[in-house]
Amino acid sequence: MRSTGDGTAAGGPYTLQGGAPADPALKARVAAQPTAPREPAAGGTETVGYRGPTACAAAGITYRQLDYWARTGLVEPSVRPAYGSGSQRLYSFRDVVVLKIVKRLLDTGVSLQNIRAAVQHLRTRGLDDLAQMTLMSDGATVYECTSPDEVVDLLQGGQGVFGIAVGVVWRDVESALSQLHGERVDTGETLVGHNPADELARRRNRAG
């Protein structure tokens, strides 16, 4: 059990689906894991968003996948949804990170049901939590690990076959978006070569 620094407690690694890990010690820690407080909707705090084609390019997915995931509620744009013909979805930086993680989980054979549970969990985590997180899976269940020891626990228990370092995905998306176009949410102005890290740093400074 560890403190998250915000007054809540967390234990890990823990499953991101309804089932529980096979190992009894892990099972106990899963049961003790509370739900993290959900952050305010991004639409109220984001100043820069990314249109569908930009999100696709940064996440390495097709527009067909993006559209299907939005329509089925798997990954919806948190800045601005589509309002009928001619309107443009607008995705936040976090949305694009989640899109890339979903693509990697699908490529490794994780079921949509488990991916949906993982996505719902990722949306409850703070930006700093995401940057330090590793997702492990045996191809069926997805687990969150926040330390090397937790990764080792899963590997020794045979539950971690592959891992996704969310911080690495984060930096990949950050680098890709800095070469693409963003859009100011308030004015619709196109931003060329906008680095998401600049906006994230400003948000952290305001929060501090």
C-alpha cells in the first residue's frame, strides 16, 4: 500500500478489469485499491486541441479507427465532440496518448472489453500519474504498475507478458504533435509546431 500524495492510498500492481489476479497477495491489493478522484473534464481546462487527422498521425491509427472508437465511446474527444455534419472533433493531448495506448493494446491481442476498462481507469489518473505508469498484460488482463518492484511481481507471477511504459508513449506523442498542427480552443487559431509540453508545464504551474 502506498500514498499517492493527494490524501488517498493505492496498492499495486492491480487489475484494470473486473476480474482479479491469480496471485492471492495481488488479489488482496486489488481489493484495497480505491478509485482515484476524476479530474475535471478537459473541455473546461484545455486551451489547445488536435483535430482528427492530427490525432491519427500522432497515435499511429487510421481515421476509420478514430471514428469508430469515438462513436462507440471507447475513446471520445474530451475537448470538443462532433456536432453533426461539418463539425470537427477536437482531442486533448491526454486523449491522443490514450489513443496510442489503445492501439498498442489491440495490437497485442487484448480484448476490447478489457481495453475499455483500462481506458476508463486511465481517465481517472492525474497527468503526473500517467507519466510514471507502466501497463502490463498477459494478453487477457491489463494491470497498472507504478514501480519496478510491481513489474517484477507480475513477471514472477506469470501475469506480465508485455508492458507499455506510458511515459514513453507520452514522449512519443509529445514529439509527434510538436511537428503537427494544434488549434486554440477559444479562437480556432491554427498553431504550427506547438509543443504540448509547454502547455502542460503552464497547467502544472497554475495548479501549484
